[in-house]
Amino acid sequence: MAASPPRSLGHAVTIGVRPAVPAAVDAGAALTVRLFVACRSGCDLRGRIVRLVAPDGAVTVHELTGHVDGTTVTDEICVHTPHAAGVSTWGLVFPGHAAGRVTHDAAAVAMDVDVRPHDTSVVVWDVPSPVPVGTPFTVKVGVRCATLCRLTGHAVEVRADGVTVGRGTLGALPWPDTRGLHWAEVPVVAPATPGLAHWAGIFTGVNATPDHRASQAPFTFRVEPPPAHRVALTVTVRDTGAPLGGADVRVGVYRAVTDAAGQADVPVPAGSYDVVVETDGFAGHLPGLDVHGDVSVTVAAVRTPTEAEEHEALERYEASQWG
Ligand SMILES: [Zn+2]
Ligand SMILES: [Zn+2]
């Protein structure tokens, strides 16, 4: 009995993705690739299809449209990596075909891709120091995603020894002249004990989509003892001796505004202070005021150009340039 001719075997093919997907990619990244099927005999497989199985099981069908150097490829397609970090598995299936003189075997391949959370970095700025015990103040906390995500609306925290002491929400606009540094002004209250405070600005990454790594930035500030003494300030105009009301006065970091009689009481802890007086049209300075108990001082403020006068001078200057 004559042997029947051997059953014809289909051509074997290899399938894959071009360019090769890196072993690790960012969560939620868009990748532009072509799917390919390569027959060892270099057959042109245009018109046949490849199925792509996403990590969530969704299947999309792509036609092979190009044939270059013995490999048949699809058009460029855009795939998005999952938002959740971890290993994601993609499937690629070539169904094969038995029609026609030449047949091609089916082929399938699974590709593992390590999906990484986005790296983030935190910066904290505008931290006043020193701050009197128990005083409310604000710091700015900014967060930047390495992939430049818009992190608007996400929460930031300030923590002291792991305990949350302030919260803020990242705003819509990045800090001027930065790329993607979204920021929040976070209100906090200084500790009740004097000394050096070591706090941190925190981005937890919780609820961020796609997944983001948490990050933090430590910051320090000095906490001053509570004011125990009183600086009774009288601010006068040097030329006339008249009281200067409504002037901003600063004794170190402690602030007040003079009343109609040119007077302001500023409670401060013991120490040595620069006293500064500022108001539109006047300025005064008293360096090195030593405070060991209640003290009364007078500061004679000198006349300086008002904002209106400076504005007028600038306009005159500009007129002279162009007139
Ligand atoms: Zn072939
Ligand atoms: Zn991001």
C-alpha cells in the first residue's frame, strides 16, 4: 500500500511588537507600536489579522497592512499601559489560516510588562524662621511628577514626627517658571515647645491616577519661646516730632501697627532685635535693641518717596525718554 503523501504542514510564524516594549514602562503611558507577523519563508501576509489582548482582557483586531523585508506589519497603533502599577500581561494572537495553497500556523505570545508608578518629588518653601511658639503660619508645598502629570486637586500634607499637622490641595497653575510644579499653601501652627522643629512636606500619592510614588521633603525652622516682655514703641516723624499712625512696625519677627498716637505694643521674648518701621512715605530703623524686660523706645521715621511720587517720577522719566 502506497504511503499517503505527508500532510502539508503550515509555515511557522513568529509574532511580536515593534519596537520592542521595554521591560518597564510608566503607568498610563501611551506607546506607539506596530504588531508584526514574520513567516520564515517571507510570505506576504497582508490582509490577515492579529488580535491584541490587553491586560484587562479587552481584545482588539488589527489588520496586517505592510510588508517589508519578509515581515508583515500592522499600521502604527497606540496602546495605553494600565494605571495600576505592577506586572501587566499582554497577549498577541495570530489565528493562522488554512485557505489557499500555502497555510500558516497559528501563533500566540504573552508579553509581561512591568508597569511603574510615576516618580514624584516634593519641595517646601517660604518657611518662616524663627516662629513664636503656638503661632499660625503657612508654608508652600509643591509636588512635581517626573512625567509632568497635572497634579491639580491632589492633597499634600505637612507632618511632624509622622503626625499630620497641616493639609493643602495642589492648585491649578504650576509655580511660575517651573515645569509642572503644582503647589499649595498649607496652614500650620508652630509647636508649643521652643527649639528646632523638623517637619516634612508629604505627597502620599493616594488617589492619584495613574499610580504615583509617595515622596517627601524635610524642612526645619526655629521655634521661639513665648513673648515674655513688652516693647512699647512710639513712632514719630523726625522733622516735626508728630506721631506717625498706621505704620507697620517689626521687632524681629514680631509685628504690629501703630495707633493714631504713633504707639504700638509688641510682645517679644528676651533677645536682641532690629526694629523696623515702614509705611508709605516713611521709614525708620533701630538696630540692636536688647530686650531683657519691658522697654519703651521711640523711633524717628524719615521721609521717603511715596508710591505715588515714585510713580509720578517714573512717568516723568518715561515722558522725557519718548517726548
Ligand atoms: Zn509563509
Ligand atoms: Zn505622573
